[in-house]
Amino acid sequence: MTIDVRFFDYLGQKKLSELIELTGAEPVSAADVNIISIAASDVAGPSDICFIEGHEKATRAVSEQAAACFVSAKMARHLPDGVVPVIVKQPRWAFVQASRALYRVRDWSVGKATYSVHETAILAPGVIIGDGAAIGERVRIGPNTVIGSGVQIGRDTTIGANISIFCALIGDHVTILSGARIGESGFGVTLGPDGAEDIPQLGRVILQDHVTIGANTCIDRGALSDTIIGERTKIDNLCQIAHNCVLGRNVMMASFGGISGSVTVGDGVMMGGRVGIADHVKIGDGARLAASAGVFRDIGAGEAWGGTPAKPLRQHLREVAWLDRQVAARRSDKK
Amino acid sequence: MTIDVRFFDYLGQKKLSELIELTGAEPVSAADVNIISIAASDVAGPSDICFIEGHEKATRAVSEQAAACFVSAKMARHLPDGVVPVIVKQPRWAFVQASRALYRVRDWSVGKATYSVHETAILAPGVIIGDGAAIGERVRIGPNTVIGSGVQIGRDTTIGANISIFCALIGDHVTILSGARIGESGFGVTLGPDGAEDIPQLGRVILQDHVTIGANTCIDRGALSDTIIGERTKIDNLCQIAHNCVLGRNVMMASFGGISGSVTVGDGVMMGGRVGIADHVKIGDGARLAASAGVFRDIGAGEAWGGTPAKPLRQHLREVAWLDRQVAARRSDKK
Amino acid sequence: MTIDVRFFDYLGQKKLSELIELTGAEPVSAADVNIISIAASDVAGPSDICFIEGHEKATRAVSEQAAACFVSAKMARHLPDGVVPVIVKQPRWAFVQASRALYRVRDWSVGKATYSVHETAILAPGVIIGDGAAIGERVRIGPNTVIGSGVQIGRDTTIGANISIFCALIGDHVTILSGARIGESGFGVTLGPDGAEDIPQLGRVILQDHVTIGANTCIDRGALSDTIIGERTKIDNLCQIAHNCVLGRNVMMASFGGISGSVTVGDGVMMGGRVGIADHVKIGDGARLAASAGVFRDIGAGEAWGGTPAKPLRQHLREVAWLDRQVAARRSDKK
């Protein structure tokens, strides 16, 4: 993915040698190579640096086009030919340092924001708009809401009070209720020499047309890709959608729903209250997740699941009923 | 219920024929009837239009006084005599269109808000107050908080920072902590010809005297009735109370509590952390719900329940203990 | 603990007789004693009043140095010699009245705030800063954020939009995401003659260096001690940390984590999403809590627990698998 400079300042290309110095990696012969950007290992291009961790099999996911790759000594020889291995003890942490050397979230423009607001849009008092933002026809924005630098908002969208929106593209006829947090930095932590460290999040949030986002709900921006909410998807209050999630159209998600990172949710999925989904899980079109379901594996299209850990709903209900009978029976034995 | 024009603009009465045109319903002979308002089917009066969906039995809940009722072809003949059936494929969706034709949430008044603040009230910097709001004696409001149009706040009430309050009547000696969202639109979705669509929420929130609302907690306004929090009820941080709920007095609700739509909670009910209650459930006076209970059925006065799905607490604890013994026994068998 | 006058106004010492009159307690001969402050019973000093409730054994926890102690008639004779028993029906409620007579949260300074902002700090538009606050080098604060009176913020700390921070000391290199609520009043309720009443919360929040706090997360200030988040601890969005909790270093806490009052969490503890911990529980260093765990007892260092109520993770997984087999077997019997 190209990192969107409407939201992130590009700090200029670096020599590979500079990144090596920054990360304490072992010297390489190709130190003069220019590194223009960072990328996930499977999509890295000829001027990108990436990283790889885990089992040796993971090295298969490194693009043959990548310029260089942070990697442990043990895994280095498994990289594709032509990718410069940059050997370092903590490859993910090294990648974080490279990210920081190349990009920075745009700072708030003090006293010099230039943005565009359509003449039919209505901004309440206290609305603050960042540099390069654009607000479309008939948009209404409630008091004390913050629209970050570069944010684009379509037509006929209604935004409540005390909301913050950063690093996001918002469609037409979207509704966002008060206190929602769109485009905050997702929860990504790596261990470095000094302990836990946040991983920069350089993706965006995309809310398609007719999406509704509930009060105090959080939709994190992607790490190296986008978090996308499909058309007419409706999300209740106090929900959490982590980085890189892709939700389809007409998804219904009740209060306290929590979707971990990189989850895919198909069209028309229905979620009761307090549903949780573990990271990287895929939920098929039209699946139904009962209230309080805790989902740790992929679910096929049209299936109904419930319980924690979630099972097919009929099996879950059978277990609940069976357990009930066992204990009731034993109790009457004692009488 | 009468819709409170302090919070919603009335767009003027409509001919039934106009609403029929708007919704694609079948023509009726009584097309000239004036429709003044909308109402729930059981309380609709002689100038109201309502709707009915579901089984034929549901038609019994239509008031004989209703002027007209959106209804499917199949159910139309079961309506009371004198109620004009307006036949349409998606009655709820049609009702939504009628709601929109008759009422609209009051827009933020730009540059012309007239409101009343008692001389003893203290407003911090950044407080924004809507048209027609009234703030009572010795009220204190924290920085960047938003008080919507028409909101009424009693005496000696303390309101924190970055809060938004809309469509609400707030009593005396109420405490609202920072980031709370009072009176946002509840989560109501209907399917229309283009997919999922939000249902307008035209009710209010009423917080009685001495209520406390925690930080970042959300209390949605009612759909066609009010959401009411009774005297001295205390609600912790990050709770969700959906539209039309009625909570009694001295209710205690710990963090992450979630109450779905149209739930009734009696006086003195105690809820541990992360309790969830399904919609339309009734909880009797003095009931106790253990932490993490997921309640899907009515609970009698004074009872203690726990688990998900919740059961009487003693039974739940017996099940937990029994399951523990079964697996422990089997494990020692293997040794 | 000494109550921090940067955050709370001291209303001046009181005669014990004044506090007796305020609470309806029984008269004492030592009515002339000066009460300078309040304290928890085990640390109360020679000018402090405290309270005690519960079983007679609880009286052992009263410091021999305490000036006076609100206590029930039944327990009064068990107090240490030299501590004046102040006999009252509802000792906790009486203590709350004494707290209110001695301290009050600092009101927002209207039009006269004096604070210090380092010249290298960047404040976005709409930031509001209270009297006596201090903002360090290179701190960045996002739009419409509120920094309460007396709050101290270290160097290189980044604070997002629409945040509120009260009664807190914030370290260096801290990151706080939008909508977080730091230092709100914790959830403490006592029953008084008129029903439920909030207990004043007179402690602070301390965020150590390199801490990250997620969007819309709430960290309550302590009641009579501090809520402390250790160095490099990373907390996701929509979490709740109640009063008096002490978290160690490098703790990881995923979304919807909820920690009840006075919990201790050791260094390096890992919590999956939606983990809940009951009040006063202690979690040892390096423990791991699986997603959705509901923890009601202490957990040793390095242990892994899961389920609700939480058990050692292997036992929990065995139970889940066993239940699965039982019901699957019975189902195939029926075929």
C-alpha cells in the first residue's frame, strides 16, 4: 500500500546504511541502496524495506521484489534471492524504527490550516478542521468535533458532537454519533531493547456510503492497509473495530461488539450485543453471531454460532441444555 | 407519546395521500385524511399513523382510534374497523418515511442560540449551549461540554468535560462524568428497498434527581417513548443503556453494563461488572445480577442470577462446581 | 495519603463536634479535638478521622494513632485505646460527610487560570488548560482536549483530541489517544439516610513514562490512594481501570479490559480482549489471561488462566473439550 500523504508526512528516502545504523543491524554490502518506503513483506516493492518474524515458512511470504528485509540470522538464508537480508535480533522492532525514520503522522497545523467546506455544509460552534480537509455538500457537523488534517467527507453526512476523525475517508449519507473515535492509532506493540513500544499505524479508515457509527465507538485506522466499513453497515454504541478489519455491506453490530485486528466480515452479517472476534478470523456472508459469542475461528456463510468459545448455535444450545439437566438431575437425587 | 418540539422540529401535517406517495403504498379511498403525527400502534390516536409487522396476532395491538396503519396485504383485514389500512410491503420502513416527513431533530442553531443560564451556574471555557436550553441554580459544567437545543438542567447538577447532552431533561443534584453521551439516537435499523436504514428516534432521556452517570457511558434517547433513569441510580463508566429503558431508583450498575432496548429494571437492582440484558426483559425490584451475567429472560424481585445465559445464582454456581469436579475426576483417572 | 491540594481544595480543619453535628453521631467528650484530615483506617494519623465497618475483626485494622473513628455502637469497644469512637449508624456515610466538609474537587477557574506551557509544546486549537497545570517540553496536545487544574505533564508526551485529564501526573513519552478519560471520579457508592450517595474520590492518577492509553479508555483516580500505571504499559481502546489499581510495567491489555477497584497487576502481564478482574485481586508478574477471562481470585506469577470464572488455562480448555465430547456423544447415540 502507498502511504497516504494527506495523513502522514513523508520524511524523505533513506540510505539502507542509515536504517542499519538506526537499528543496530549487521552491516551489509548493499548499504548504499535507497529505501523509499516500508511495506508488508508480501507486497514490498523494489524500493521498500520489510521485515519477517516467526517460523522459517514465513520467509515464503517475502516478495521477490523487496529491496531489503529485516530478518533474524537464523531465517536470513531463506529469503528470496535479490532481497537484501538485514540481520537484526528484533526484526519487527527494527521495522518500527524504519517506519519512524520515513513517516510521521501529520502534526496539527497551528494557525495555518487551509481546508474546504462546501457552502451548504453547517458547522456548529467549536468545530475544528485540519489542513487539507474537505467537507461536502449539506454535511452537518456538531459542536466541538475535530476533523483531522486531510480527512475527506462526502455529501449529506451527519456528524455529531465531540467526535474526532483522523486519517479517514468518509462517504455520503454517513451518520456518526457523538464521541466516536475514527482513525486513531491501532493497538500494535512490539518488544524492543527498552521494553514495549508502539508500532506506528500508517493506514486509513474508509467509511462507505450510508454507514452509521454509534456513540463512543472506536474504529482504528489500518497499520499498513486500510480499515474498511462497507455500505449501509450499522454499528451500535461502544463498539471497537481494530486495525485492518474489512466489514462488508449491511452488517449489523450491536453494542460492545469487538473485532480484533485484520478480521474480515462478510455482507449482511448480524451480531448480537457483546460479540467478540479474534484477530485474522473470517466471517462468511450472512452469518449470525449470538449475543456474547466469542469467535476464535472462521465461520462459513449463513451459519449461526454462539457461546465462548463459539460453536454452531445448535450445538451451543444443546450443551447449555445438557449441562442444565445434568446438574438438575443430580440435585434431585440428593433429595 | 407526544413528540417534544423542544428537541424535534415539526414539519407540519401531511395528507395521507402524501405519505402514500412517499412510501409506494397502495392507494386508499381515504387519501384526504390529515395525518398530524406518528405513534406506536397501541397508543395511536385519531390523527396518528402507525404500523404493524409480524404475525396476525400483532394486529390486536392496534388502537381502534388510529387514523391509519401501514400494514402488509396479508394482515390488513385484521385491523380494527375504522383504522385505514395502508398496504405496503415493508410497513416499518414506510413508517420511517412518514416519521421523516413529519419530524426532524433540531439542527444546531448557528449564531442565534437563545438560552437561559442561572446567574449562579458556572460554565467552563468551551461550553456550547443550544437554543432553548435552560441551566439551573449552581449547576457546574466542565470545559468543551455540549448542551443541545432544548435541554433542561435542574439545580446543583455537576457536569464534567467533553460531554454531550441532547434531547434530555436532567434533574437536580445529578452528576455526569466526562465523555458521557446522553440522548444520542438509539440503535434501530430497518430494511428498505436499498438495504439497511436507520429508524428515527423521537423520544427523550430523563435523568431523575441524584442520578450519577459514569465516564464515556451512553444513554440513548427513546424511539417513540422516553429512556428514564430513576432517582439516585448510579451508573459506572463505559455502560450502555439503549432506547426506551426504564430504570428504577437506587439501581447500581458497574462498568461495561449493557442494557438492550425497552428493558425495565426495578428499584434497588444491583449489577456487577459487564452484565448484559436482552431487549424487553423485566428485572424485578432488588434483584442481583452477578458480574458477567447475560440475562435473556425476566427475573423476579429479590432474585440473584448469574452466568450466560443467566440462571438462578445457586444453580449457576452448582453447574460451575459440577463441571469442575467432572473434569478433575477424569483427569485423575488417567494418572 | 496526603490529599494533593493541586487537585482538591482544602476547606480548613474542623472541630470533631462539627463533624458530629454534620453526621448525627452520638456526642463525645473529646468534642473539641481538631480534625485536620481524613484517612483510611490503617494509616490514619493523630489529626485524622477514619471509619470502620463490617465484622469486629475489622477494628484491628484501625491505626492506634487515629484521632477518631466513625464506628457502629456494637464495634466501638474494640477500637484501639486513644482512638475516639464516634458512634453512628452508617459509619461510611458519616465519613463521606466528613470528606465533603474538609475537601472539594477544585472548581474550574473561570477567566483566571495561570498555568505553564513549555515553549516547545504544541497546543492545537480548542485546548483548555486549568489553573496550576504544567506542560513539558515537546508535548503535543490535540484539539478540544481539556487539561484540568494542577495536572502535570512530562516531556515528549502526545495527547490526542477531545481528551479530559484531571487529578493526574503524566510522565514522559506517554501517548494518550482521543477520547480517553483520565482521573474521573471512581465508582464508589454508599447508602445514606436518603438512599445511594457517591463517595468523594480524593486520590490521583499516575501514568509513568512510555505508557500508552487507548481511545475512549477510562482510568479513574484513586479514592484515598493513587491509581498507578507502570512504565511502558500499553492499554487498548475502551478499557476501564477503576480506582486504586496499581499496574506494573510492560503490561499489555487488549480492548474492553476491565479492572475493578484496588486490583494489583504485576509486570509483564498479558491480557486478551474483554478480560475482567474482580476488585482487590492480585495478578502475579508475567501472568497471561486469555480473551474473555473473568478473574475472581489471585493468580500466581507466570500462570495462564482463562474462562469465566477463570481457571488455570489447561483446566479450562479441558472442560471446554470434555463438554463438547459429552454432548457430541449423546447426540450420536440418538441417531
